[in-house]
Amino acid sequence: MILGDVIERYTRSLRARALAASTIQLYEHHLGAFARWLLQQGIDDIRLVTPEILRAYRASLTTLPLSEPTKYARLAYVGRFFAWLVEQGELIADPSATVRPEWRGRALPRNVLTEGEVARLITAAGDDSPLALRDRAILELFYSTGIRIGELVALDLGDADLAAGVVFVRHGKGGTQRLVPLGESAARAITAYLQRGRPALQQQPGVTALFLSGSLAHNARGVRLGRPGVEQRITAIAARAKIEKHVTAHDGQIVQKGEMI
């Protein structure tokens, strides 16, 4: 199977799934980088790729001037590509199954919540009501990625690529854009919210925001959840969890674990 032809068929399948154009561009970008590396190694048939070759590719990423999230994303997107090839019957086995992306998270500041406190916070988010599912997804996302509150409320539906395990932050500090690896627990929480929470909150079609407001005041239900709404919810949940620390998402108190996810 010629490498370029297979990647083109894969991107066509992504378009057929009506994924966001930005998401498809990310797949094309990262798979294109992988294809160029393979060709440099003299490999133009996808069936010749082995776990050993993928480990060599992962090692090659450490020599490039890329951010840790970008290195993670490159291998994560390649993994989704091979999983699709197996699903389509093009390959018998997935060579990427034992080659996991590596993510070296930042060290935790000394004053952040402990893992036990974060667990209490997430539990205190509530049951399986639409608002509880949304709040749990928000807390898990903060904890998994360490993104800023302004970045979280700006997320749209197409920005969370749960299959690849990444979030596309479009409105970062200084107008920057970046890919952020997403932990499995956060991906599960977001999936539950999208399946059982968000549809109940959505009041009108065409709202692209990932996280929707549940407020009934001033017809605000179903619109994009804003920064004040997130801050109020976190404060209320922290009070229910009986956490004495001043808990906010703005100052980095809810941040990533600082370990591989």
C-alpha cells in the first residue's frame, strides 16, 4: 500500500465524518510529517512499518525543536491512523499498539491541590445530571491539561479530538495556538458530557461552544459558558468538597498531574 495513497484515503474518511476543518488539517499536518520521515528511511509501503520503526520515529521526535504537546500529538495521530487501517482490514495488527506517546507534564506548584483533594472535588461535582456531567468534564479537563480558564471557555466542539487524545487550544495567551495532550479520564468525562449532558443543555442549533451554560436567568441556558460561570461553579463545588484551600482555575491551582498520561 503506497503511503501517500493510504493517507489520502484516511483523510477522506475523516471528512466523511464531518470533523472540523481544523481537526482534519491537524491530522494532515502530523501524518504528513510521519510520511516524510518514513520516506527518508526508504519506506513507502505502510505494511512495512513495525513497532521498532515507530519507536525509532518516537526517538527522532526528541531531536526536533518541538514542544512536548506537539511531540505527543504527532505519535497520537499516527496511532489513530494505524487503528483505522486495522478497522478497515488493511492491516492484521496495529504496529503502534505497544508504542505509546510520551508526555512529560510540568511539575506541580507547591500550593496546588493534592490528587486526593482533586478526587474529592470531582466527586463533589455531583451525580449524572447534565450540569454535573459538564462540571466534571471541566474539572477533569483542567486537571489533565492545565489550560487557562479563558482557553477552556473558548473551546468549540471540534477542538476536542477525543480519538487522538488531544485538545486544540485556539485562543492561547498572546493569540497563540497549540495542541494539548488529553488524559484518558478527562476524555471519558468529556465523552459522557457530550453524550448525556450537552444535548440536555442545548436550547438552539448552531451553538458551537463545547461547554454550555445551564443558567435560566436572562435566557442564558444553552449559550457559551463564560469565565464567571466557571469560577462560580468551581467555588461552589470546592465548598461542597470541604476543601479549605482557595480553589481557582485561574491561578493554576487545578493543573495537570505532572506525570505521563
